Amino acid sequence: MNLSATLDDLYQRHLTSTTRAQWDYHDLLPWERGRNFQTEAWALGQGSLTPALTIAVETALLTEINLPWFTAGLKEMFASGPLALKAFIKTWTAEEDQHSRILDVYLSLSRNGDPVRRAQLRKHVLTEGYEIEGQSGFAVMVYTTLQELATRVFYQNLANAVNDLDRALSRILRAMAKDETLHFAFYRDAVKAYLDDDPGRLETVCEIIPRFRMPGATMPDFAARMRLIAENGGYGAEEYLTEVLDPLLRAWDVWDRDVPARVGDSRRALEIYRTRLDRIVRRRQGKEA
Ligand SMILES: [Fe+2]
Ligand SMILES: [Fe+2]
């Protein structure tokens, strides 16, 4: 099957599974907790979550809020690409649109976190804008695969971490994680189809992976937020290595794929990067033990 027919199939598969996984934010939000901020001002201690878990949810919101920038970047990058990719971005945008909205409304209804501060942060992040990583449509797809899987793992683990404190939030995060799983599956298999079409493209995979960071660097205290999430929200270097990077390297057959000689150097550099990451994770595990 040629590349464009494979992408058409992947898009049709996505439409089928996304219809099955369909959810609406009005069904999942705990409306019964809503109180008027004008008559009852926000104060610390009104919410259901710990401060660290509140920051984890707020960080997810501030990442998702960048959707207009993600869509703009993807539209530009796929402008000359296959029709299936163009159609996918539209469906994907409609699905992602619920993510920041549901988290924002949840945080307000549940009185987790200062709503005034959150409004300032939202505006700050959107005003800063976000430039998508990657110089080509294919490079962007590689980056986006990592991002979709990373958010899936983050939401799933955060859902587990908040489960005893707030069931409604846990359900919301699981619904979002399901969407991210489907987005991830589309991009993972699209990248694989591109690699099967031209194994030389593995060079781009090897270049993009070591540069991967969760989007959000424009949010204040980003590094401190990531540390808090690693300690309390169940998503850090270890989860990135074992639940994001390694499964992807296997899915794309990165180590065993027959590639042109020029790709060999890039692949060795990627191997060094992975070994270094593995060493960092083991050192941290040693300290915790
Ligand atoms: Fe999302
Ligand atoms: Fe997604």
C-alpha cells in the first residue's frame, strides 16, 4: 500500500475509534460544587487537592491552552502534505479543544488554585505564543508523537495520584488520556508509514528525540513545576524513559531497521542519549531506595 493510502486508512481508523471514545465535558464536571466568586471569594484551603497536585493540573491546563498555536503550527507544516494529515488536524483540534476547557472549569468549580492568578497565567502563556518544534512536516509528526504519548502517561498517572482526593478529576483525566492515546496511535503509525516508505527518514527521528521537551517553557517556573510533577504527579524522567521513549523506539524499530549508511552516526548519537538518560534514572532510583 502506498504512503497516502496508508495515511487515509489511519485517519479512518481514528474516526472510528474516536467516535467510540467520545465524551462531553458537561457530563464530567462536578457542577454541584460551583459557588459564586463574587459573593464568596476564593481562599486557600477551599479545594480538594494538595498544592502540588493543584500545580500539576494547572500545568496541564497551561499546556493545553496553547491549542491555537499548536493548530497554527501544524496547519503551516502540513500545508503541502497529504490530505489525510490536513483532515486529521481538524478532527484533532476539535478533540483537543475540550482539554483546556474542562480543566479550567474543573479548577474553578472545585476551587483548587487562585482563579485570579490562573487567569493571569493563561493570558501570559497565550500572549507568549508557541513555536512548534521541527523543520518539516515529518519532524513535527515525530515530535508530536512523543508529546501525545507523554501527555497520555502524565494524565493517566495523575489520575491515579488524585483518585482518593477527587474522583471527578480522576475521571476527567482518564477521559483526556483516552483522547491522547488515540492521537498518539495516529501519529505513531503515520511516522512508521513514513519510515517504511523511506528508512533514511530515521535520521530525523534520531535528531528530534534528544531535543524533546514538554511544551510549556514559556510558563513561569516551568522547571520547578516539572520537579513537583515528578515527585507528586507520577510523571518524571523514569516514566518518560520507560513509558514514552522505549515503547516508541520499539514501535519504530529504531535499532534494527535497515538504514542508509549516513543514518548510522545519528543512530549512534541517539543510543548515547538513551544510555545517558538511563543512567540518570538509575542514579535517582538509587537515591530513592
Ligand atoms: Fe490534549
Ligand atoms: Fe492530544
